[in-house]
Amino acid sequence: MPPHAGLPRTAWHSSRNRAVGDALVAALRIARALYLDALPAGASQPTAAAVYDALTRFPSTTVRMVVAVGPVLALGGVEFLAVGEGPGDEDPGLTRTA
């Protein structure tokens, strides 16, 4: 049975996106620990940590934002595209008169 069985399509995509985002943020945290452990003996760990944090703050925040806002925007796009598809919903201002 597929992992999304019984879930609405948007809920499945939302949970999958959340898992991918969490995995990326976790990978950045693991990379930080590996980076700090690999520093030479004379290097300043607090300074190296501050540099790493400064370089990865934007990608980490972007991943979280896309995970949080992406499904909402996708649902809004679906609703926007679905408006006006029924019979009799033609806009009289857009019809040609010859």
C-alpha cells in the first residue's frame, strides 16, 4: 500500500514537502557538527561556528519558508485556476462582438 493511501492529495504532498525540508535542515546541522570537528587545533571554534551559521542562515530559513508557505500557495493557485470553469461563467467583457 502506498504511504499516501487514505490521505488527500494535498495532505500527502504537504507532509512529503515537510519531510524533505526537515531532512535538509537536519543535513545542515550535521554538516555544521562535522565542520567544527574537522577544524585544526589553532582555529577558533566560536568564530568558525559564527561563519558557518551566517552562511547557512539564509538557505535554512528559505527551506523552512518554502515548506510552510508552499502548500498554502499551491492550494491558492488551484482555487484560482478552478474559478470560472463552470458552464455559464463566461465573462461578457471578454467576448468578441463582430
